[in-house]
Amino acid sequence: MRITIKLFATLRNNRGKILENDFSEDTQIRDIIKGLGIDEKDVAILLKNGITAKMDDIPCDGDYLSIFPPVGGG
């Protein structure tokens, strides 16, 4: 299955903004994130097709993931 991954802010560093990769049908979102070298604790917001997702969700062919890190400020 082919998944589009949109990375935001610091998660883009050395990875890019939009990635398209092929994964096996039983791949969980946590496996995709781990494969990108991103630690789960560095993910603050996770969306699948614009809807809140969980690390153990399994995406479908054509889905897109949006991954945001925690944001600082004040």
C-alpha cells in the first residue's frame, strides 16, 4: 500500500516535507514513524486523512498521515 506522509516543523529536518512510501498491509502508524527515525515522544499531533489517529492504527492504501511535533512558545 502507498502512503503519503506530511511532516511539519522540526520533523522535516533531514527528511523532507512530503514523503510517499510503500508499506505492507499490516503496518501500524508507529512502524511508519519509527522507520522515519522519529521517536514516538516527538509526535504531538497525528492525523490520518485529517482525522486524529493513534499509533496502533493501520492505514489503508492512499491514506495520508500528517505528523506534528510539540510546539514551544510563549
